[in-house]
Amino acid sequence: MIWKILAVGKPKLRFAAAGIDEYIDRILHYARVEKRFIRASTTAREAAELLEASKNSWRTVLDERGLQVESRQFAKLIERWESQGIRHISLIAGGADGHNETVRRNADFILSLGRMTLQHELALLVALEQIYRAYTILNGSPYHRD
């Protein structure tokens, strides 16, 4: 599995940037990871760049309007995607203004991290931690506790 992490704007919060790098390093024990930050602009331009960068991959978009799942359910989704032959997944995180409708319409899966609005850098960090957690669940690691 190859994860392409696509986000609008480089993280400016030092602790978020460090956390993002930490969880990418952890995920690398289970899957390949590429990361790309798109320059903040209008939501239309951001959408065009995110969609172009995620072409030919399974688009998983972070958006508060998406499906909320528990960690074990998310692990099962990743397992199912892998069993269906999906080899490239783009995790797409918007900027401060979120995504426009074009990104949501072109998503293969829309994931909500909860009903609260999260600052976009923190949302990306939480999503990466959940990807790592999913892989530890699938591999029987003691990281996740029920």
C-alpha cells in the first residue's frame, strides 16, 4: 500500500508538524508514504491541485460531512481496500477553509474525524495517528486498547 498524504499549506504549528512527521515515520513500518503540501490559495485552485495530485488513487477526503467510524472499523476499511486491490490511497486534507464541493464529489471515501471542527493541521495529525492505529490493529500490535 502506498499512502499519498496531500494537504493544503505546510504545517505552521511546530508541534503539529513534529507529530505529522512522527506518525508518517510510524506508518512507514507498514506501508509506503509520500507527503505533499499544496500552497494555500482559493478553494477552487486548491481543489484542482489536490485532484491532480491524487489522480489514479483512492481518494480519502477529510471532511466534517463524512462518515464517522471507530478505529477498528477504520482498520477494517483499510483491510478491505487492500483486499480489493487498491494500492494507492490519497489522504486529502483541506486548508483553513476546508474543501469545496468538487473535492467531495470526486472522493471515493469521505472521512469525518468527529462533529467538532478541527484546525486543519490538527485534523491531519489525528488522521495520520488513526492510520497508524489501524495498521497496529491489523498487525496485532498492543498499541490499540479497547
